[in-house]
Amino acid sequence: MRRRGWLKRWIVPFALCLTLSACGGSNNEGGASPSSPEPSSPPASPSATASASGEASPPASESGGAVKVGIIHSLSGTMAISEVSVRDAELLAIEELNAKGGVLGKKIEPVVEDGASDWPTFAEKARKLLSEDKVATVFGGWTSASRKAMLPVFEELNGLLWYPVQYEGMEMSPNIFYTGATTNQQIVPAVDWLLENKGKKVYLLGSDYVFPQTANKIIKAQLKAKGGELAGEEYTPLGHTDYSTIIAKIQAAKPDVVFNTLNGDSNVAFFKQLKDAGISSKDLTTLSVSIAEEEARGIGPEFLAGHLVAWNYYQTTDTPENKTFVDSFKKKYGADRVTDDPIEAGYVAVYLWAAAAEKAGSFDVAKVKEAAKGIEFNAPEGKVTIDGDNQHIYKTVRIGELQADGQIKELWNSGSPVKPDPYLKTYDWAAGLGG
Amino acid sequence: MALWLTQLFNGLSVSSILLLIALGLAITFGLMRVINMAHGEFIMIGAYSAYLVQKIFQSSLPQGWFDAYYPLALLLAFALAFAIGLLLETALIRFLYGRPLDSLLATWGVGLVLQQLARTIFGAPNVGVTSPSWLDGGLRIMTGVVFPYKRLFILALVALVLLAMYLYIYRSDAGRRMRAVMQNRDMAACLGISTRRVDAVTFAIGSGIAGVAGCALTLIGPIGPTIGTNYIVDAFMVVVLGGVGKLIGTAAGALGIGMLNTLFEWGSTASLGKVLVFLCIVAFLQWKPMGLFAVRSRSLDG
Amino acid sequence: MLSVRRLDAGYGESVVLRGVSLDVEPGQVVCLMGRNGVGKTTLIRAVMGLLRPKGGSVAFKGEDVTRRSPGQRARRGIGYVPQGREIFPQLTVRENLRIGLEACADRKSRAAKDVPAAAVEKFPALQAMYGRRGGDLSGGQQQQLAFARALAAGPELLLLDEPTEGIQPSIVEDIRDVIRSIRAEGKTAILLVEQSLEFVRSVGDRFYIMEKGAVVWTGGKEELDDPAVTRYLTV
């Protein structure tokens, strides 16, 4: 009698828990805000649709006056910190394009999926977007682990992924366009700048996964070639939050610079505890490649003031396109929101795809890829060009300093956009590194 | 010498943090045999309490008052976590006593719900909490050795919480009832003790302490919907190693793990350090399965 | 005072008590006897509320308490000294006794700081042991403690399950004296489970014998010489 009672009693709350968390988990809404336009009615130029429907096998992603695109980011879990905003930027770009008539006369209809900071989930949702929703293209990913999980799916189903985050390079999938920096557009020039301006002794601190490990391999080869000295190399698990011992180790090693590839919550803990230990940016130079304006808000600018970062875009970047972009972003999402490099790269990716599709006159993956070669765009970060050789984009390198208000002031930039070199073929010292 | 002092202090500090996050769990798991996988989320609730109080002070009170927000935040963290713990116990946990697997699954689900709730209310990204200025800086012992005030504060806080717990459990009527229920539940009931009330209050106190831990952790770590997951494994390790049923065991477990962790981390890497500590714990449990300080009592074995 | 009517009870699927009926009048000492395994302890546990009956009823002071929890029954005035004593091993003697106060009906008595006089006056030997942990006491001392603890709240019905089992003779005598003195005061009824015919003859008013989960014989002191009694009690 008692046994049946407890079963009834706990199964209802437990099922409720699971349902609620699942609801929070995957967002299948068409748009982030109610103001996003509904896919509608007659296309602006009938001739465009005629040519589209003249295709041998019209993709199911075009239905009536709309074309479906997929967006896949972590909307829950530990990476949600960073990825939710990239989704927001991609939706903003889609909304702007739709307001101007969409792409090839069709309204863009976003299908948003939650990768939940779980790499297999990214692959699974990617497969769903490509095979069930039959989207024309997908914008998404953040960590290299998520990209590497999705890569085989895109190659198998011949989909197209636009990946907006700086990463460790050594990759060139025929089904991915990379709008974030590769190593020679961020890490390599940053190390060069540090060696010239801050000192030769470099301490490498990173989270324990593929990006920091690969990045550090490159940096070590670069240090050897350029006369730098490795003061130490430490990895901490993702989610690690006590840096007292590591800070003590860094102090013992007395480096000129700490090259920081920590990610997520770890950065908050590290910088708070660094300041507590009495170490300011004047005492120790750090340069981070995973902290941007968004993360700075979660850490607290008072802990970051004076520390350095390397990106290709800052909210303070001085281009007319950026002024408009920042205004639109704040208007749609709130005045206290910030824009940063991956947010901008996500925004740019949508526009680049749209331009390529327009040039190709079709959403077919092969045609879009072909048309994408050499496409230029006046992005908020400056002029970007798609490099047909490797499906990356030319980006300007910018070294910045975090300010007390959470913004980043540019200290140095590369002048003109740098050609992407994911395999570092143009650097002799990188010859030995795996491809 | 400076290094030894620093690392000794670091070990103590890590131990104190471990103790703070594990103390609440020692009570709910140790005394009631409930596996509360949502314990990390109570820590999260405490952290967000600090954020809330800070926001209120920033927006409604003059600047000079700001530093006073922190003690209030500690109180609110306890109260909020206590209340939610009480709610959870009466709505769900009470049906799962003596059923570890069921309580594990159900509280895991609750943890996910709480995380998503936090995301919905506060947003997915981490939020920033400015610590009060009277905790900035540190005690300069000698050149190169600084004991940050924040870590010293946490040490003091842990000592205070331990003292409060000791007084409550061993010197108060309610604590005596709790111990009676823990040692022999049926007999305690036969003597007139409302075991339901004792269970609810015990669970709520454990949750409240987790809230205090969360508030304390805002001084040195991140505040976001998933911070609970960073601490839950450590909390369970401390409780299991320390032995279920005695607070001194939890303290010993926290000290052991904290010191070992710091030692191993210095000698190797952070990841390897964690693995080595884990291996040590497993090896120790082979030798003494009941942990460092175990209490043999019918309610725990049965 | 206590009225058990047609009680059916058991553990899980097994049935131990079959239609047991029993009465205890105020101030009376009722003795429950029978061989091992007939269901005496089960009946006591059912009266206390530790066991939910499958049928029948338990009434105390005119109120039906069949659905009430043990704590509620204790608060209404039932004291319990279980077989095996069940003192709290980690609590001191003083703390054990103060737990006994939890059954008091009013808050003021429950919060009393002193060791309850009602408990200790019958067991003065405990006074020397207030600071000792319950688990450190000998069997006989634990029995005295368990008894005193049950008396602390001044119960109107005391359930005693084999209080002399495994106890040294001198303490058995003490317990006999205590039961007699409680009976003389007339404020507390007692339901006593006992194997020894000689012991119950010296303290009891009314006697029940159980066999195979049912009451098979009941009578007063005069009827104890009935040969049936000896037959039921010998193995």
C-alpha cells in the first residue's frame, strides 16, 4: 500500500521537472523578439522567384515567400554566457535583411536550436536542421568542440555552416565558412606585438580543451623562432574556480606577460583572485583572447582595467557601419547590452551569406560557395573579404586595452586586413605543426 | 619561505571554501540520507541574492551606503535558500526518504529547473557583483606574501557558521531533537517529536547554509546560472570522505581535500591535481568505507 | 483508557495479529503474555502507531487513534518503553531524559531546562549518570533510562515491552517496585508484555494470553491458576 503511494507522489513532480527543463532547453521560436517580421506574401521581384523555382530540385527550405535558415548556439549550460548574444546578432541581421526585402525576394525564416553547451547536441541539432527543416544554411557554434562535432554532419549532408568565432585554425572544411579569426589574424600577431612591446618571458594559461592546447602549440613554436622564452604552461579544467595556487605559480615564475586562453567561468574567478592577490595590470601584463565586452560585464570591469585583449572588432571600433550596428543592437535588445567580436562576426556572416546567395541567384550550397569567393562587405569591423582559397575572411588585427567602464580601447591595429592562413603556411617556424 | 606560507594559506582557504559548500550537504545527505543534486543550485540562489541586494542598494540608496549591502546579502542569502529549501522538502523530498536513487533523480531535475529559472529571470550570461570596498586588498605578511581580505573573511565566515551549527546542534532543543531523529527515527517519533517538522527544518538549514556559501563565493568567483555545477562534485566528495553523520568529519574531509588539492596542483597541473585527489579519496574509501569519522546508527544503515 | 477492537495487523503481506481485542482501564496494570513469536510486540507497536493495521481500531481515552502517528499518540499521553530499550546512544542521559519531555502537551513543559522530576524520582540511580552518553551505559542502566524517559511527560498509559528481559536480578526487582509504585499512585495505566508468570502475578490486575496472533485467554489474578495458562505459556 505504501509502495504505490510514493510512486504516484514523486513521478508527477519529477515529470514536471523534466518537462520544464526541456522547455527551457530548446527554442523553436521563429525569432527572439515579437517584433521580428513574419515570413509573408508576394516576393518583391517575381522574376527572382521564377528563376529559383526553375531549379532542378527546389530545396524544401523555400516555401512560398520564405527561405529557412538554421541558427544553433548554446542557449543553456555554461557556454550560454557567450553564445546567446551571437544568436541575437544573427537574428538582428536577418530582421534587417527582411526589412529590405529578404534574400532573392524571399523572407528569411530563422529556425533556432539550442546546443545546450553539449557538443553531441550540436551535431544532433545540426542534423535535424539540415535533414528535417531543410535549411538553406546554418549560422552557429562557438567552442571548437561544437564545431568539430558538427563538421562531419555538414560534410555528410552537404550543408553550409557559418562559424563566427575565433579559433585555433588548422582546418578548412569545404562546408564551413569561418567569419571569426584564425590564428594568424589574432594569436600570432598578438604574440609578435607582446614580444616587441612587453617582454620576452611568456606564461601560458588556458582551459583544458582543444583551442588553448592548439593555440599554445603554435605560440611555443613562435616563441622559439622569435627569441621568446616560455615561463610556464598551465591548463585548468573548464569550470575551475580556485586560482590561488596558479597565481602563486605565476608569481614564482615572474613572466613579463601571461597569455590567457581561459574560457567561461574560469576567467571570472582568475581575474577576481588576481586582483585580490594584489596584482594589477601594471604589475603583470595579461593578454586574453576569450574575453570581450560581453564577458567583461560578467567579470566586473574593475578587475579587468588595464588588461589586454586581441580581437578584430571592438564596440569602440571607429567605422560608420559600426555606429549604425551598435545603435540598432542596443535599440533592439536594450541600452545596457554590448557588442563584441563574435557578435559582430555572427552579424557579418548572415550578410555575407545573403550577398553570396544573391550573387549566385540561388540557395544551392555549391552555387553559393562558388559565388562567395571574393565577396566584399563593409562590416562594422571594417572591410572584409571572403578568401576563396580557404573560406575564411580577411580581418584587421586589433590589440585593445580593457577600460574601467567595460569598453575596450584600441591600442594598435594591423593597418590593413590580414589574409587568413589557417595552416600557417606563410610562416616557416610553423612548418612542424600538424595540419 | 614566502612560497610555503602562501601555499599553506591557499590550502586553508581552499579548505574553508570546500567546507562552506559541503556543510549544507553534510546536513541533508549526512543526517537525512537524501541525495540533493540541487545543492549546487542553492549555492547559486545565494549568489544571486547578493546580486539582488547589490542592485537594490545601487539603485535606491545613496552611494555611501553601498558597502553595507554585503551583510544584508548574507542574511538574505540564508533566508531565501532556507525558504526554497523548506518548500522543496515539503513538496518533494519528504516522499523520497531512504530512497537514494529516487532522490538523486528528482533533485537533479529540480536543479535543472532552478538553473533555467535563473536564466529566465537574470539572463544566461554571468552577472557582475561588486564586492564591498572594506574587503579590498590584503594583509601583507611579508614581501610577496599577501593574504587577501576576502579569503580571510571567508575563513572567518566558515568558522562562524561552524560555531553556529555546533551551538544549534549540540546546545539547543531543536538540535537535540534533530540528533534524536538522526539516531533513532522511530523512537524519536514515539516520544512525541514531530519528525516531519525536524526533517523540514533540517533540510532548510542545510539549504540555507548553501545559500550563505553562494553569497560568500561572489567575492572570488563567477555568478551565473551554472555555477552550482562547478561545486556540486566537490561538495559530495567532501561529505563522502569526511564520513556521514558528524560535522567534524566534514571539516576534516574539507581540510584534507583542500590541502591535498593545493599540494598536488602546485606539484603538477590543476587537472592532474584534481584527478590525484580523487584517486586518493577512492583509495582511502577502500580502506575505510565509512569515511574519516563515521557514526554507526540504525537510521543510517537501515 | 485503551480499547483495541478486532485488530488485524502484520508486516508486508504476512498477517501477525488476527482480530485482537483488548482493554486497559485507567490506573490498571494489564499483562500480555504468550510464547515467543505470538505477536505481543506487534500488538504493542500497533497500539503505539508504528504499525498501520489492516483492520480493526485502537481507541485511547475515548478517541479513535487508529490513524494517528506515534508522535500524536505520545502527545495524547501514551508512553513507550520498547523491547531493546532504544535509548539514543550519542545523547547523554540528561539529553535522553529531556527528549522524554517532547511528549508534553504544553510548550512550557516541553522547554523546561531541568531534568524532569517525574522521571528521576523513580530511578534515583540515574542522577549520578547525567553526563554519560547513553551508549556507554550497561543494559540494566539503559533499561532504567528508557523507563524514566517514558515517564518524563507523565503519560496516562505506559507500554512496557519485556522490561526485564536480559536484565540482572537486582534491577528486575527495582523495576518491579517501580511498576508497583506507579500502580499505587493510580494515575498511569500500564500494558506490560512479560514472559515470566511469577513477575506478572506480583504486579498485574488483568491478564491476556496470546497465541498465533489472537487472544486465547483472559482473566483476573484469581484465574491465573487455571491449568490452561501454564499450557499456553510453556514451550
